[in-house]
Amino acid sequence: MTGTAGRIERMISDITALVGDIPGPVRAAFQAMPRHLFIPPVALVGGADMTAGIDRHADPAAWMNAVYSDMPIVTQLADGAVPIRDTISDDGSLRLPPAADYTSSNSAPATVADLLVLLDPAPGHRVLEVGTGTGWTAALLSHLVGEHNVTSIEVDPEVGGQAAKNLGEAGVTPYLIVGDGADGCPDRALYDRVHVTCGIRQVPYAWVEQSRPGGIIVAPWCPNFGGGHAVRLVVTLDGIAHGRFPRFASYMMMRSQRPATTPGDRRSEHTTTVDPRTIAAAPAGANLAMAAITGLGCYSYREDDTYRVVVTDPPTGNWSVATWRPGRDEYTVRQAGDRPLWEEAVDAYFRWVSWGEPGRDRFGMTVTPEGQQVWLDTPERPVTRP
């Protein structure tokens, strides 16, 4: 098999190697909606850090190879303020300015397939998609349930407009709107499925309210404490959603839930005897617990012979940075703001240890009109601040 069909089959083979067998309907959707119809001529491709630019006109073979790899492809920087073409050098390497955050993409095919399997859409299901992006997932959903059953909402008018063109060229016309996906689309409810393609910290109750009993909501829960988590919720007769975190998922954040970036002016410094790498290397279950207990975020990075762990307070932009250096008995913690972020993260970590170090799959979530609650094993064991 050659050409586009051959590339699609190789991509499907790569996906199955990563996430296991793909059900026949999802496989057929991938075959019917070629990815290249939804990728712009110039984009960025790579792993956790984008590594290269691709240009269909300058190197069509490299462009097609990237499109049919399992890599995510970034299609917008800084909400459109930084043109991608301006960041690509003649040799394909990148020169990204500091403010060039990734703000829209075509997600990695394995991740797309994985979340579609969790969603389990069937012909005739009414689906709300939050985050149209390039339109590829809306096209896949249209093939799975029927285009007239798909409602897709995109916050960025320019991104939404390009998605509409992509979908038209692919021959499908789902119902597209521009707006904040957190509000859903009540005019088209009730939905059997809600498919979220952006990271969230809080599950908007509107999605539960607009789902029929038995409806399924699949979303990337991304508190930004280590990796993200796919959450699969089922809506019950009483208008409450319950579910668990079956696996990893990480997406760009919903714009209305992005963290603040301007910390307070107050700075302080102290020390800790806890090796910062203990928090940085914590497994998924610990990260989920620490996020749920504290409401904080965390990331780490290496710098020469040091290792820095940054704990953040998303609503305020405040932070604590713990720095590991070789040969030290104590480690410096610098802090912006008065809240002891590092100590809260450490306390939450050892609380997780005291529970027997449960894995991600033992945690769940309940969403009510009052908000969301993470729990361990059953809803009767809520994970709360001490």
C-alpha cells in the first residue's frame, strides 16, 4: 500500500504500538479523515519541546513525514501574536522568543485515539467538542456519530475560521461556533458525549448540566503538577458526574483557566532538608494527590549541575523554587509571596506516602453544581486539605 493510505496505515500501526488495539470504528475514522487535510503549510513538530519547523512548500516530503508521525504539531504561538514562520531558521531549527507559548495544535494521533476510545462514541450520539483546533477531531467525530450530531466550539475566531475551511475541504460540516468552551452550547443540548481537547483545572458544571443521564465526559485534567490525567466522567440521574483517572493526558490549557503569571513583590529565602528531586520524580498518583490536596502546580528543570523544582500557585502567579546541588545537606528555597508553597507540596507528598502510595487509577472525581471533588477509592474518601 502506497501514498496517503499507506501513511495512514503506518500511523495506525504506530498508534497501536503505543496505546494498544484501536476499535474498528475509530480506525475507520482515521482512514476516512486524513490528517494532512488539517495541518497548515508551516508548523512546528517535536516532542515535549518542539524541535523543528516544517514547511510544505520548502520540503514536502519532510512535511508529510511529520504529519503522519505520532508527534503533536503546533499550529499557533502566543494566541497568534507570534507568526510561526518567523521562528523557523533556514535550516529548520527554531528561534522561539520567550513569550511564544504554544496555544493551538493538532494533537498527537495516539492521544487523539486514546481519548476517543475512552469517549466511546456511537452512531447517533450527540457530541459536544470543546476546542475545535484544526478541526481534525471534529472530523473524526463526524465520521463516528454523523456530522449533524457534532457541535464543536472554539474560543479563537481565527483558529475556528481555519478549522471550518479544513472541514469543508474534507467534506464534513459539523456545527461550529466561536466562544468559551467552558459555557458549552446549551442550544444544542442534551449531549451523549462531551469531548474536551484542551487542558482544564476545573470541570465546568455546564458540561454536566448539558449532558443527558448516562452521558460521558472525557477531558484532560491538567492541574500542571507534573503530568496531566485523562478523566472520564459519567453523568447520573441526579445531575452529578462521577468518574476516574484511567491514564495520562496532557493538552494546552483552556484559555479561561490559564494560570496567572504575575507574582507578588515579596521575596524570601529559606532551606529544606527534603531533596527537591523527591518531588520532581514523584509518580502520577503522587502528582495527582498533591495537586488535589494543595491546588498548586509544579514543574522541574535541570540547569548545569543544579536541579530546580518550581511549585506554583496558579490563581496568584506566586512560586517557590527549591534548588538541588550536589554535595549539599540542605537545599535553598526561594519564594515569591507569603504562602509556603514548597512546604505544602512536601506535606501533601508525605500524606500520599502515608496512604500507601496509591496509583493514579485509585483516584476519582465527582462534579456537582458546587464544584469538583477528587477522592481516593470511593467518593466517601475525599482528598482535601488537612
